[in-house]
Amino acid sequence: MKTIPHYYDYSSAGPFKAAILEINDLAAETSAVTLDASIFYPEGGGQPADRGTINGVPLLNVTEKDGEILHIISRENTAQLAPGAAELILDIERRRDHTVHHTGQHLLSGTILRMTGAYTLSMHMGEETCTIDVAIKDLPAETLVAVEDAVQTAIEEDHPVKIHLCPPENILDFSLRKQIPQVEEVIRVVEIQGCDFSPCCGTHLRSTGQIGVLRVLGAEKYKGMTRVYFIAGRRVLRDSRLLRQNAEIVSRALKAPAAETGAAVCALLEKTSKREQKLKVFQEEDAMRKAHALVATFAGVDAASGESGELREPRIITVSFMDADMEETLRVGKAAQSLAAAVLVLASEPEVKFAAFSSVKDFDLRSALKDALDANHGRGGGGSSFFQGMFEKLEDLRAFMAAVR
């Protein structure tokens, strides 16, 4: 006995009476419940499956196989169900969201076809955004705005949405946007009066006005097509609310009216960029000063004397910085490398990392550091003149530096 589908004509949060026919175990710790009648839409046609409960047991999924609707539940909940009377409760908010977006997708695809001649080849209904893939290489921003305006006009005009069953109606009487399915005995054609004809098995609203509003979020090139992102209904309300909340936060932070935050952000970024350029100069100067002091110390010269000091022969210089991050450590190492023929192994204790530099001809850092690195559980990589690594524990880094010394 096949399940009688009621999901096309039932969209209420109230209970629906049905009967459990059988329960069968599936893979992955799930079971399938078969009902004599169902209000739960099974996944298909780009629309996700409904959610809800059967006698209080939550649905994980609803699928259709060989014409049979399977209601998937966790196997651990199987003991709570048995063949016989069942009360079905539909997650009406999820259904409403899917129905709004499916109807909105038809209207959006039909509008794009009418305005650009491009057909929609596929659609995806996600938790956050929905997409359609359109057979056109580019949809300029101004075209998307015009499409969005035309869609909103059709929503406000409240065009009726009609369902045609073929047969008994003749499917050739309709100018379909999509190809005719070849495997269905009865094909459902969804008509948005004056806007679109499309064969579809999904759930739809009674008129375009029930969509409320549809927002095109943007588009990108995708496999020779254009992928268009959109949201509709209450998702637009939530998105607008979130954007407004963030705009108010930015407005207060920048001390600028919400309508002028874009210009204020650009001005702040330009100001910040100039400060970062000045900071970079100061950081490089500070790194060179520290590098001179480092080389002078290992050359046996008092850095306070002002003498630069020169190494008479190549040296291995090892220093652990107690309060420098790796960015500063790298700057000092690069500066010192340019001042003297030396091998420098500099560690940042706060980040438990090190960097090694060599300006000595025919000296390979990799072979010189490998044994000490492995012996102290370190990880790293690099070339003959630059090598860096890290450790899980500070004591391992310190043991490594001691071994290098």
C-alpha cells in the first residue's frame, strides 16, 4: 500500500491523523517509518524535506524510494513507535520558508528568462541562502537590480499561482521554462499567471503576494554560467534586521550617520593605512637598531659605545626573545643577516617558535638543525639560508636552543 501524499494541500501546525504501517531498520543507526498518509514533503526537485514529529518522535529526513515515502528517524527512538494510530505534527516554519523560496525561485527564474533570454539550469535551497544557476556568462549589477525590481512588482501585483495536472490537461498547451519530465505518469505544472510555467513537484504558495519580498544578494561566474544568490520572505526580514543592527554599531563606533558609514569606513581605512606605513618604518628602524646591538654584542663591542662592531669570522648567534612575537623576531633576524656573515637562530618564546638565518657561504641550515629539532620534538622546514620551526612546549624550544648553542 502506497502512502497517500497530503503535503500539497496540508500546511497547518495542527495535528494530522494517520496510521503507521511498518517500521524497518536502515543503515547508519536509522529506521524508516511507513505511513498510510503523510503531510511531510520528501526531498526532491531542489526542495529539502520537511521536518516534524510522528507521535512526538522527531524526523531526521523524508525521502521517496520506488514511489514509497520513507520517514527517517533515529533507531534509538524506534521503540517509541508501533504500527497503529499516529499523530503527525509538521514543522510549519520550515515548510513555509521552503514554500516561499520555491515559489520565489520560479518567479525569479521566469523573470530572468523574460528579461535576458537565459534559462535556469539548476537551483539549490540552502539554510542561509538559495541559488540558481543561469545559462548566461554574465549578469551585470544593473541587470540584477532591474530583475529584482521586476520580481518585486510581480509580488505586489499578487499574481495567482495555479497547479495543472497533466493528464488530464495537455502539457503541450503550456510554454514550459523547463524540459518535460519523462518518468512521471502525471506531471504537475506550476503556473505563475503572466510570469512563468514550469513542471515542478515542490510546494508552492497560492499567489506571488504571499512571498512578501525577494532580495537578490549577488551573482558570480560559475562553470561557464552565472550563479545568482537570493533570499525571500522572513529571511529578508532577518537579514535586514541584522544589517541594521550592525550598521548602528558601526555608526556609533565611527561617530557617523548610518547612511554615511561607507564613506566613513573608507576614510578610516585610508588613515589607518598611512599610520601602518609610518609604523612599518619605525619597526624596520627598531629592528635594525636591535640587529646592530646583537651583532655588536657577539663581536665583543659594547653596544652603548656607539660602535657598530664587525665579526672577524663567521659566528653562530643564538638568542631567545622573552617578549617578542615572530613578526618582530623575523625583522631582527633579516636585518642582522644583512649586517654580518653569521648563522642566526632566534627564538620567540611567547609563540614557542624559532627562525634561523644564514649569510655564510656553503652552510646548510637544514642539516645543521635537523638533529636538534628532531631530538626536541619540533616541527619545521625551509632551505639552506632560511629555516623556521615550532614546538608544542616551551621547555622543548629552550632545550633546542641549548642544543644549538
